[in-house]
Amino acid sequence: MTLIICESLREIGEMACVTSAWSSRGQTLKLRLEDSESRCSHLESKVRMQRSLESVKWEEFEKLATTMREFSRSMSPSKSGSLADY
């Protein structure tokens, strides 16, 4: 009877060690997951900022192209006029 109790206690002790190890590993994985989620959120924020900057750059480029087109039209001779008109 004592042998059975000792074996049972040893098994319980081993299970406790395994459970403790799994708990520690679970905690480590949880921390890694939280860190990964935080990094992902930070990167998504950077992507949004980059897209915003690119949008502003393209708007400025569009304004420049429009200004150049208008300037080019104003400098070119009109179809009805001649070079002497300028």
C-alpha cells in the first residue's frame, strides 16, 4: 500500500513539474504574442503614415503638372494669332 502511495505521489510531483513547465511556456508564448501584436500595430501605423505622405507627394506633383501645363499653354502661340502678337 505504501509503495502505491509513493508511486502516486511521485506521479503527482512529475505532473506538477510538467504543469509548471507548461504554464511557464504558456506565459512566455503569451508575452511573445503580445510583443508581436504591439510590433504589428506599430508597423501598421507606419504604413498609414507612409501612405499619407505618398498621397501628399502625389497631390503636389499633380499641382506642379497642372501649373506646368497652364504655363506651357500660355507661352505657346495661339492658333488664331501669329508670333507678332507676342
